[in-house]
Amino acid sequence: MVKIWGKLLVENKIIKDATIAVDEKSTTFFDMLKQLCASLNIPTPVLLSKHVYDFNLFNICTFKPDDFVESVVFDRFELSLIS
């Protein structure tokens, strides 16, 4: 089990955050992202290979408003791995 911390940022200040615990062997990255977005009550962004690559390499990835189909009220959505 690993914990993923998702946070919504506006002007580098956290306006909302959530933490979820997932089983890394049975949960895909997209399923984890959907679960975290549901807990934050935001739409699910478009997942690109760049996001998965950054998360696997640096244990963090960032989604910008351009990564969402719907309009959002934050500047950045960050995912971080908590060990």
C-alpha cells in the first residue's frame, strides 16, 4: 500500500488537498487518478505519458488547467507519492 497526496494550488497556496491509500500492484495510475479527483470533487484530467513518466521518475506530477477538458478554478493539481 502506498499513499498518494493530491493538492489543488492557486498562486502556490494549497486550497484543497486529499490523501488516498492504493495498492500499487492492483490499481492502475488512471484508476488512482480518478479516485483522487472524485475525493477532491474535480473533473479527471487528460492523462498523458509525460504525467506517468514524471510520477514514476520523480514521485510527483503536475496537471495544469490545459490538461482538463472542463474549466477549473485552480492553477495546478499536483500528485505526490507519500512513502
